[in-house]
Amino acid sequence: MRLQGRTAWITGAAQGLGEALAYRLAQEGCSGLALSDVQAEKLQAVADAIPRQHPHCATLALPCDIRREQEVVDAAQQITHRFGRLDILVANAGVIHSAELTEMTLEQWQWQIDVNLTGYFLCAREAAKLMKQQGSGVIIQINSKSGLKGSYKNCAYAASKFGGIGLTQSIAMDLAPYGIRVNAVCPGNLLDSPMWQGTLFEQYARKWGLPEEAIRRYYEAQVPLGRGCAYDDVANLVVFLASDEASYITGEAYRVAGGQL
């Protein structure tokens, strides 16, 4: 219960890592969770389910496209109206489309930049407005190991994630005088996540002419610890960074990649 009584906003919370983080923050004592995603029905199902497991935690489903400035502004206003404060932002929403440079369309490029970088900026900006009034708060971006090292046939994704780390470091300096800490978490390959199961395995298998299971074995073999990244691996670090135990940590990007980097 290291986050007892705190209010958090999690983007990309309808499934996968975002959903797992929502449950974990409730488990750790958050009394309010604002959950955003573009998948409204799945999002509402998560928002309805969490209080059944954690009755102390009130939830607010906020269907929102984080690329749209007014939708993000409206979401932040609803958080203020419902909970009166915001202690933690977990900027988790992200997208990926794998393509070699000469095959990448401008639309595919822009989509990833808009969600992964501009969306993070918009959410962090609106969260910071609330946190500055309080004189406290924590912003955590879910970045990627691709924000620390170039990624094969993923130029747009890597560019958006490299930019996210620059943004994290910069706004950490902007917000430090107000008692707000900003950090990034850089997971390795979440091989059981919807991003991999619903997108990347199929894309890589088609491009390389290999079965999907061979793709999985290939990526597991790249990790010294011999497995993909699990949701709990990420959640453990997110909880620490959101807690008072990390009160002297800001502007950092932490790897959770099993030694791959």
C-alpha cells in the first residue's frame, strides 16, 4: 500500500500493460484512478472491474484520443471535478508500425509521433497544471528500450521514444521547483502484450518469412535473462518511482530489459 490515498491517471488503460498497471496501482492503495483509452467499451469494463476487486478505489473512465488537444484538456478537467487532485500520471498509451525506412509512409510516421510523443506532451502538460497547484506530483512515461537504442525497421517508433526521453528530461527540470518528479520507464519486449500478440509477431513473421513462434524464440534469445518482459517487471518499478521512496529521483530513464541493453 505504498500509494495509499493517491489519485492516478493512466493512459492506454483498456488492455495490456495499461490495464495491468491500473490494477497494480489500485492494489498499492490508490483511492482514485482516472483511466483513458480510445477503446471506450474495453475501458469501461476495466473501470467497472477494478472497484470489485479493490473497493477502496474509485475509478473514472475517460475515453480519450490523446492526439486531440481538447480531449486531453477535457479529461484533465473531469479528473479535477471528480477527484479534486492528481498525484500520478502514467503516460502509457503507445502505438507501433514496423516498416523499413523506404516503406514507411508519412501517415504511419505521423501516427506514431502523434500518439507516442505529442500525446505524452499533452497529457504531461495538463497533469502538470494540476500538480503545480498542489506543489507535488509524479509523471511517469512508459517509454521503451527503443528510446535508448535504434530499432530495426522501427524508425518512427524509435524516433518517438527517443523524443520522449528528451521530453522527460526537459520537463523534469521545468517542474522540479514545484515538487513534481518526472521519469521514464523503458521496458524490453513485452512479448505477451497486445502490441506483440496482435501486431508485431504477425508483421515480423510476414517480413522475415518465419513462423511466429520462431520470432518469439529469436527475441527471447536476445535477452541475457532468457525471457520477455512481464507486466509485473514494469509495474514494480512504476510503483517505486511513484512512491515517496523515490523522492530524490527525477529526469531518469530506467531500463527494464533483462540485460538486453
